[in-house]
Amino acid sequence: MTADNGDRNIWRLETELPRGDSVKYRYLICSVDPTSGNVHVRRFETHTVPRQVPIDLADEDVNVGKAQPKIDTLGDIDGNIKLDKGWLTTETIMQFKFFDNPFSVKERIKNRLLYVKITTMNLRINAESQNLSSLLEESLSNDTRENGVESATTYSFTEVTSLRNPNSCYEQQSQFGCPYHKDDFLIYNVTVAEPENVAYLVDLYTYSSKSKEDEPPYHLGYHYILPNFLKKSEGVLELPVTCASKHRPLGMMRIEYLKITPLLPSRCTLERSYIRYWNKRWTGLDVGHRGSGTSFKASDGNVIRENTIASLKKAVAHGADMVEFDVQLSKDLVPVIYHDFDIYVSLKRKTTLETNDMLELPMRELTLEQLRTLKVYHVVEGRNREAKFFDEDLEEHQPFPQLAEALDLIDPHCGFNIEIKWSQKLKDGRMESELTFDSNLYVDCILRVVLEKAGNRRIVFSCFDADICTMLRLKQNLYPVMFLTLGVTSRYPSYHDPRCNSIEMAVRNAYATELLGIVAHTEDLLRDQTQVNLATEKGLIIFCWGDDNNCKDTIKHLKSLGIHAIIYDKMDIYSDKAIKVEEGDGAVSVNSSEGVTVSQQPTESVFLVGARESQAALLQQINIENRYEQTNQHEFLNDKDVRLSMDKAAASTGSTLSTSTPSI
């Protein structure tokens, strides 16, 4: 592929294409690792319908110059612009986060604006390279060089964003890095091919109080992050800052890091992507919370156990467009559907539960077989010493169904909002639950099941942990991700990560990370309804969750605000849709306020309606093409000269001419 002489932004490629076949294609921006030859997708076109070279391309017109070759614009198909961040194939992203005012330096420079720059250093040493000490010494003389030209740097890309900026997006860092303002949140994404052979030089710059207007900042201090500091998938680094001129301690800095590794083997291609796709008609969707609702808060009877196959099916039967449920891993790494981090196990099978008869355990400490065979109680049942469900003989009512089972057994036209359960650090320093799983392994186990079993089902991932959302977004290019937020609330303790504690910060993070949108806490939305605009004005999709949603009037109000989906309990009570009741060969729709009416149309999700419309459109197109072909064939056979020549050919072979045309 070469650039045109007249315009360096226009590229031309000549290639051979099969005649008579439609060829689909996308444009992408990629980089090639010079060491391994691996191709990494940096950005790619994510339109649901890719570009296409049609079958009836007029080759003769192009060849004789009667028609000019079409010039495509990267990311733009008929005015619809979609050019999104790629996904990891063999490379790794090291993310470094600076927030909560992480610099503690000497008093004389305490109030100065600091600029942070991160440079990768190649630690691979062979016979032709310099030794490690000379590489590190050389880096100290690179203060005025552009990032990326040092002889010691490795194959890498460094991008940074500041969530202080309402229009935050990742950009290449400048020569002297990015400024850290008070209460800022800086995120550096460093893409590398061999993380085990890469060190990171963190340089701090600042302006002298006596500096002139055109004078660059001076090098204040530095620290090296070696790869053995970054063995885990996430962590916190407390690092000394060494003075750049005197090489003495200058203070401390705190950096939180996240390592994002590729999902191997990769199952993603350029064939299709819904990573940021949302149909404009999908508004006000009804999403069943944990299936048919939270079952351990309910005071009334006739409740199905939450997060079970039966609960999910009941929500679907009552018109849920999507069902929301929680997924976490058992000890043997099987993705199962369950909400709480802890469970109670009965030591003795008794009708009456005594204090010493039950043991509280982290769910992650039991294998799938143990979860299925032991007498297990929900935390509410365990703490109250009162069992709420006696459904041991009903298979679809059992807790801990596998994610794979839900993908197999639930109507494929019902969408899934899969919430990834992950323990987070609270603002007071406590953990919601102690972590034992590696986060990359955790996410990979769930993604593999979904990518293998999901088929054409509409799926949206979500999580309260911003880092898990980032992993979900960068490890695959098929399913969209939404950031769950607490927002401003009096009902739950705040998280250590400020990205989850306000809708404004959640929107900025989702926009910068190129997520589909956010799932906001309705309590915060009702406090300030204008916050809906923070998301929609950025082109983000917004769902909402919370106990406030369990009210018909609130659901109606939220839909009027333009919320794309409302997650709530008891679809059979709060949904506007008719309730489907099987009666013989027909269906009866029951409306609680209007009595019973006979209906031929069962309750349907928006995705089932969409699939039916797509099928109808396809059949209509096929019918049009059939009629067109039959008309052409009729005109062709009526041509006397053509008919005569065909008759002669048929006579010579002893065959007869058939006037019927096969259907497509």
C-alpha cells in the first residue's frame, strides 16, 4: 500500500478479488512489533455492517476511466463515523494511575504543579546491547528529547488521560509529560510486547518560580519501576522520588497499577463488533434484576430464589428485554451465577438451625461440586438462622447455576446484562471481601465461556470496579461494557476509587475508556435528574439500578427521562407489558388492572421483535431479488436470437430447455 503523491493522506492498494463474490472489509490502524512480527490492532472500524465490494462492480467502467475509484475515509461509512480502540492480541497494557494527591515532597516545592512523564526502558540484554547500568544512566540525559526516540526505549506506546477534563480521552504524552493538578486523576496506558523485559522511568518536571515565559520545565526527580515490582495483575507502589540533580531523596509518590494481559487463545476477529453499538430504538428497556428480583429482601411469599434459571425464565416470560445477574468464580474456576461474596454452610441437616450448626465461608473457597452438593444458605438465611427456601428437588430453582447453563437454557432473544462481581477497596481502607483470584485469570475464565456459548444473544457486561471494566473492554472486541456506579448515596459506603463515587466521574471514565456507557444509581439520578445529560451528551448509553426502581411510577418517570434501560425486581408486577399465561394452544394476556383478554401475541422482548423485523426484511429482499431474476430470465428467453441458439445447443446435447429458476 502506498500514499498518493498529491495527498499524503490518501492511500492506494491494488489487489485481486474473486469475480462474482461479495468481499467485506474494514479499515484499521495497526502496528507491527519489529522483534516478533506480531500485528497489534490500535484502532478499527466498528460499524455493524462492514464495507463491501459488491458482486455487480462495473469493472469495465473503472478500467476505461468512465468512473472514478471511490475514496473511502477511515472510520466514515456514509457519514456514520465509528473508529474505536482495538483489543489485545499478544501485547500487554500496563496502566499507571495517579490520584488522591499521590505526591509527598519537600515543603519548598510542595505547592508547585508537577508534570509526570513515563518512558519505557528495554531491559533485554544481549551481546550487542549495552549493560543495564549504562542504559539507566543514559536515560537521565534524555530530558529534552521527544518521547520515544531514546536508544534504550523498547517497542511501546504511551497514552495518558486526565479525568479532570470533561472531554477526557487518551492522547500521546507530550515531551515533559502531563500535569497533575490537585484532586486530579491521571491514567497512563503503556502498551508493551514483552512486559517481563520492560522497566518504566517515571520523571517529574516542574517550573521554577523564577522561570521565564518561554523556558521549559526543569527535571525535578525520577524513579525506575522494574518489572519484578509488577508481577501481580494489580497493586499499589509506594516509591521514593530521587532528586534529578543531587540524586538524594526528595519525597515519595504513590502509584496504583493494573496489568492487562491478552485473552489467549484469542477468539476475536474483525468480522463483527458490538463494542459500542446500541440501536436508537432501544430505549426504556425492562431489565429483570437478578432474574425475577431480589428474593432475600422480600417479605411476601411466592418468591423465586434470585439468580437461578427459574428466576431468569420467569422474568423472560413476563416480557423482560434483558435479565441482569451476577457472575463470580467457584474455587475450581467455573463461572457461576450468585450475588454475595459469602455463604453459610450447614454442618448438620436439621429443620431448626442453631447458632453452632452453620459456618460462614467465602463462596470462592468451595468448588462447583461442593456448592451443588452441600446444604448452602444465603447470608440472610444464615444470619437469621431461618431458611427461606425448600426447593431441593427443583433443578431450575437451585442456586449457583453455571453461566454456561444460562446461555444454553434462557430464550436467546432475551439480552443478558452480566455483572462481574469483584471485591473492591472501600474509602475507609477495608475490602468488601478478601481477594484470592488474579484479576486477569478471573476475567478470562468468564470471557471464554461467553465467547464460546453466547451465539447471537445481545450481551452487555458491567462491573462496579473500573479496572475490571477496562479489562473487559480491552480483552475482546465483541460485547459492550458498562461502568456500574454508586454515585452520591446515603445507602452504601463509598469506594476508594473516586471514579465510582459520582456520575460525573463515571461518565468521564467511560468516555475515555470507550465503554458503551454507565449504569447509574437511581438514588443519585433522582437527586439531580440533569445528570442524565452528562452521559447522553457524550453519546453514552445509560442504565439505572436501585431499590427506587421498584415502583411503577418511578419506572415510568425514568423512561421519560430517556434512560435506555431500567433494572428492577418483580417484572410480573411492575412491568407495563402483558403477562403471558399458557392456556392450551393459545396464549392469554393478563393485565392486573383490566382483567383478562385473549391475545395471539405473547409477551416479547425488544430483541425478539427486532429479530423478527430483520427476518422479515431479509425475506422481503430475497423475494425482490427472486422477482427481479425471474423477470430478467423471462425477457432473456423471449429474445428470439438467444432462444434459437439455446434450442440448437439443447438439440445437440439431446436435452430440453427448462424455464424454471431455482430459488435462492
